[in-house]
Amino acid sequence: KLPDLAGSDVFQAKAYINSLQKLRYQTLKTMAQVIPTLDALGIPTIAFQQQAKLILIRQAERLVGLLEFSAAAASQISNDSAVDPNDTNLVVAHSEIQNRHARELEQLSEIIEALKLVGVKTDVYQAIVVKQRGVLSIDIFKGRVFQNIIRDYWGGVKGSLQENGPNVALKAIVILLIFLGARWLSALARRATKAAVQRSSSGLSQLHKNVLISISSGVVMAVGILLILGQLGISLGPMLAGLGIAGFIVGFALQDSLANFAAGGMILLYKPFDVDDFVQVAGQEGLVKKMSLVSTTINTFDNQTLIIPNNKIWGDVIKNVTAQRVRRVDLEFGVSYSSDIEQVERILAEVVKEHPKVLPEPEPNIRVQSLGDSSVNFIARPWAAREDVWNVRWDLIRAVKLRFDQEGIEIPFPQRDIHLSYSEPSIQQELRETPGPHQGRE
């Protein structure tokens, strides 16, 4: 008996048993192979053939039972190993059962070949071999093997539905209700948060409001997904631990994306701009239309949409042109040196003062800026509300040009005078040395 043995004796005994079993199945196969030879010699084989069929079918059924037992045992040990992967006894037991399963498959394959020789249909046994191996091969298309496999699977599905159908249906209904409820609550949270931030007097920027609305909706939906996972029987503890490890690995692969998240958080914290602000960031300029933790969407004045990663925005200079309610309009005009400086200053002051959208405070600044190569340069710096800056600029430039024309003040432009001087003898000498139309020809 194997329990009474120890050390190398155990392995010798197992090897001896395996050899005997292999010899046994070879003998059965040889017995089946002898039948056609006996028929050819005219020796009656009906009784022998019936006896061989009975023995082979009995052995095939025995091996089928052993295979199912080995497969169930291997599955159970695999589950136990997942709980305690460091248990060496489980590892050894799993290896032994897998080896036994492989030997039983080989023995059943030999019995199938012997059954074919005695005229027994082997489609069912071949289907069992294909299923137990778990590997697709050409054997699946032999005879009715494929049909038997499909029939067995369908029988298993029907049995499972009959046994667990009501529970599965109830669980599916619960999951559907949780999903629909999470979507409804998510939309409700979104509307409630939107109404709350719009009524709030806390001075939140539009960007902050949009982010809070999105987060409130996403949190409710995330809770719904966790509840669905619980209904599916997925343990959240190991899953969250796995997600933590996966997040650590993914963090290295997505450093740029994580930098965008961090930059988005800094932008939301320090609020350098808001929706509909005109900004110059990352070498681009336009109106801010939308922002997430990853990127910011900007529309240019020629209606192009730019999506800029937040990391590029936060890592560069941010110029918010519309951050202040009052802005200065910088204008510069050049007049000729013959113009009356006091007259020009008076005209600029009158034009600026007459414009209805120029603010009286701060007071406009009108000065002689510089003496250029061909002009005396004046600056006019009035102030206007931020929404009127461009209209004020364009109106003042037009009005100043019209007044200069009325007052006869010249606006110079760059020009050059070219003077040519030459001596008469040199020209005559050059003409004499230049060949005529008929000179130099043969």
C-alpha cells in the first residue's frame, strides 16, 4: 500500500502502477486490433467481439468518471491556491492532479481508438476528450463531436438556468434598477448643484461652478457602479487594492496626463481666468469657453477652437486681458516737424474728451512721446471699460485722422531723396568705349 511506503519507495510504486495501467490499456487496444485478423482467417469472433466491447465501454466510462473527478479536484485546489498562494502543499497537489488528468486523457484516447476497431460510436467520448483538454483541434470536426459538445454545453446552461434562473433574473432586475436609479439621482444631483451654485453668493467663478456640477454628478454615478459590482459578487477590497497597484503602474506611463490633472487643480485653486475671459496662454489667444481637469478649450476671434493641455497653460505666462474692469487704450500718432505741438495736443484732447465711452477717471494722458526720424510722435492714453476698449480705439484713430485733415496737420511717411551727380567728360568717354550696333561684327 502506498501509505505504508516512504521516500523513493513511493515513487517506485507509483511508476509501477502507471506502467501496469499503461500495459493494461495497450492490451485492450491489441485485443481490438486482433478481431479483423481473426475475421480474415475465418475464425468466429462474435462472442469475443461482444466481450471486447463490454470491457472497452466499461473502461471508457470509468475513465470519464476519473477525468471529471480530476478536473473538479484541480479546480478546487486552484481556488484554494488563490486564497493562500504560498502553500507549497497545494502547489504539489495541483501538479500531481494535472499529471494524473493528462494520463487519464491519454488512456481514454487509446480506448477510443480500440472502440472504433470493434464498431462502437465514439462521438460522445471524443467530445469529452476535447472538452477536458480545453484546446481546439481538428478532432472537434470529426463525426458528431461538435454537436455533442454544443449539446453538453446547452444542457449545462439549461440546468443552470433551471436551478439559478429565478435568482439570476432577480439579480438582473436589481442591477437594472440600481443603474437607472443612479442615472436619475446623478441628473438630479447635477440640477440641484447647478441651482445651488447659481444662487450662491460665495463668488465662485464659472469654472468652479462647472467643475462642482460635474463632480456631483460623477460621484453619484460612481456610487451606483460600486453597488452594481457588489451585486455581481465582486469584492471591493481586493479590487480597490488592485486598482491602487495598477494606478501606481499607470502613473509612470501617464505622467503628462497626471501633470495636466495637477495643473488643472492649480488653475481652479488660483483662478487666473474664468469662462468668456480673453486670455493669452501657451502662445495662443482667445476666449475661454470650457475647462476640465485635463484641458482648456479656447475660441479664437476667427472662430477656431483650440484645446490646450492644462500643463502647458500653468507652466507658462498667463495673460488675462479681461481680468480688470477698466483698461487703458494706447494710441500713438506722428506729425510733421512743421506742425504746431500745442495745436496737436489740443486736437487730441478734444477728440478724446468728445468720445462718450472714454472714462473721465483715470484722466487721459496726452504727451509728446519722442522725436523720430521724420515725425514728432504723440501718445494718447485714455481709459475705457473693458468691453468698450476696441471700439474706443478704432473710433479715436478714425476721429483723429479726420481732425488732422481738417486742421491741415500733416502725417508724415518715410521717404528718401536720391541725388545723382556725374561729370560730362566721363559720360562721353563711356559712350566712345561702348560699341555701336554694327561694331565688333565680321
